[in-house]
Amino acid sequence: MARYNLSFAGAGRVAGSLCREMNHAGHNILQIVSPSEKNGTILADSCNASWSSQPDFSDSNDIIIVAVPDLRLKEVLSELKCPESTVVAHTAGSFGLEVFPPNIRKAGIFYPLQTFSYDRKTEFRGLPFLLESRIHDVNSKLENLARSIGGDVHFVDAERRRIIHLSAVFVCNFTNFMLTAGKDISSRAGLSFELLEPLIKESISKALEDGPEKSQTGPAIRNDLNTIEKHLDLLSFSPELQNIYRYVTKAIREYYNKSVNDKF
């Protein structure tokens, strides 16, 4: 397996997780570029790299990974300076190759389909990496890099990648907000969120094993209007949660061909 000289633009959750894992896999991390000296130097020190606030990358880099917030991606790419021979790949799921300026010739996408945290170690074995480039050599290097850390490689164009990114928002971000709402609701009764842990684990396991569309339970699919009304009354403390409950309940009933011609 090829070993590369790598650098990172960004020192957040995605950059940190990728950088440390690639360093552990034997790649040589040269530079960490980040506007935050604190985050940048912590990450750089963890992989024997140097930190800089300026996106000027040395000629020694084989690949530069740009892992920055989506709102800053175009700005960072426009300011990035490196040789034309260096591969530059961003990690955003919602942007394609069109975001790269003309001076970056070897452009690619290196999108890990996962949620990352500062205080949790990510399992990279089998993790899907969605890759794209118009240049064969770039695709080959990005594939080698992903496989070197155990990644499961998929070559996916921009439109399909945007769709899977949207899917990820539903299954990860929206689901997590529902868990947050459930925790807040249970805490109003003085009950621990841990009481819901077996239910959460079984719900996710069943959805993965049987398919989520076959795993739906609850008052909405049963068309249990009496329970639905009681739940809405219990949510009177939060009009926002009432609205979410109404909308999701209606969506479930419509999906499973239940009548929705009522006041809910």
C-alpha cells in the first residue's frame, strides 16, 4: 500500500479524525493549516506536523485534504496555494468538483459518510468513502488513501452524493434531534434518558436488519387517535414539539395509507 505525504486544511472534527488515522496508518503528515492556533497546534503536535494559519503548502505534498465547514469551503480553496501536481480533495458531501478554482488541476472529492466527534474515536474499518475526480491518477490515489485506513470505497458523482448527504441528514442529524427531544420530555418526569436506551438500540437494530419501512410501530401506524390526542395534550408545554409531533404523525399515517381526514 502506497504511503503519502499529506497535509490538511482544517483542524476540526473531520480533519482531526482523518489526520490521526492516516498518521497511524503510516502516512507522513506534513502541515496542518487552520485559523485557530490552539486547534491547529494540538492536531499538528499529535502527528508530528507543523501548524500554519496560511494555506501555503510545500512542494512535498502528495495530497492535501480540505476538511473545513461548508460555508468556508470556496474561500479556503480560492486561497490555497500548492503545486499543480498536488492532489487537492475536499470532504464535503454537498459540494462537487465545481467548487474548485481553475488553478487546482488535480481536484477530487474524499467524502467519509460518517459523523465525527472530538472526544470519540471513529471506527474506519468498513466506513464508506464516496470519491470522485475527473482524473484517473487522482481517483487512484484517493482510493489507495481510503483503503489504507480500512475504508469501503465508492465512486459516486455529485448528484448522487448530494442525495446520500441528504439521506444522512435524515438518519443522523434529524434522528439525533428526536433523541434530544425524547430526553428533554423524559426529564420533565424526572426520569433518566437511560430508560430509553434498550428501546433506542432495538429500534435501530430492527431497522437495519429488517428495513426501516417494515419496522414502524406506534400510535400513528395503528391510527390510535385517542393516544395521539393525549400525547398532544402532554406536549402543551412546547408548541414547537406539538407541531413536530403533528407533522411526523401525519407523515407516518400517509406513508402507510392511513386516513388523515381528522383534526390532527
